[in-house]
Amino acid sequence: MSETQTKPHAESKSGEFIETVKLSPEEEAARKRRNLMIALGLFTFIALVFVTTVVRMSSNYNAGA
């Protein structure tokens, strides 16, 4: 399990403490893979919306001509 550390926040003027977690190398690698998969999924969704829009617009343009 990860080690939990508590330290004062640099921007805090009231002396608040923010809990931070030190990730292991395996957890950092898992986070990186998860972030890459999220980015890939988002890119795929955007590409799909773009292609669908272009196809629909071109079919409407050809129908009107």
C-alpha cells in the first residue's frame, strides 16, 4: 500500500494541511497506462464524430445539387 504523507500546502495562509500520497512505481505505471487509454478513447470518439459529420454533410450537399 502507498505511504501517506501530510504536509502544509505551499499556498495556504491559514496553516491547512493537505494529505498527499506517494505512489509506487507500479502505481505510476498503471496511472500512465490508464491516462493513455482515456486519451485514446477520447481521440477515437472525436474522430468518429468528425467522420460522421463530414459524411452527413457531404450526403446533404450531394442531395441538394
